Amino acid sequence: MVQARLKHSPEPLHSKDLAVCRKVFDKIQSSAGFVKKSEEADRVATVLVELYRQGVHEPDHLKTMVQAARGIFENDVLRAP
């Protein structure tokens, strides 16, 4: 198994960083349908910010990685017919 080590940035997130995270969060929330003020929302936000701090800044990559980490699959794409 290949393991990658991502570097954690101790720098605070700036408004442009938070805007990227917010857009990704909103897309995931909309497609997954969880309530914004819920434990699942907190978990998704935590994973999202941690990945962003580790250097994953591309929105589509962030979305895919957060969904995979939380077991969120859109529109039954990965489920067998």
C-alpha cells in the first residue's frame, strides 16, 4: 500500500481559503442532503479544513477526498445496478 504524507500548514486560513472550503462544503451538503447544523456537517467541515491545511486546494480534489473519507457517494454512481 502506498502512503502519502501531506504537510500540515500551521498558517491560519484566510478569507479566500475559507471561501474555497465553503463552496466545497456547500456542494457536498447539497448532494448528500445532511443538515448544515449537524454532527455530520461538523465532521465534513473538519475533514475539509484538515485536507485544505495539508495542501489540497483544488476544489474538485477536496470534494472527492472528503466524500471518500465520509463514505458519501453521489447519485449511486459507485453502486452496482
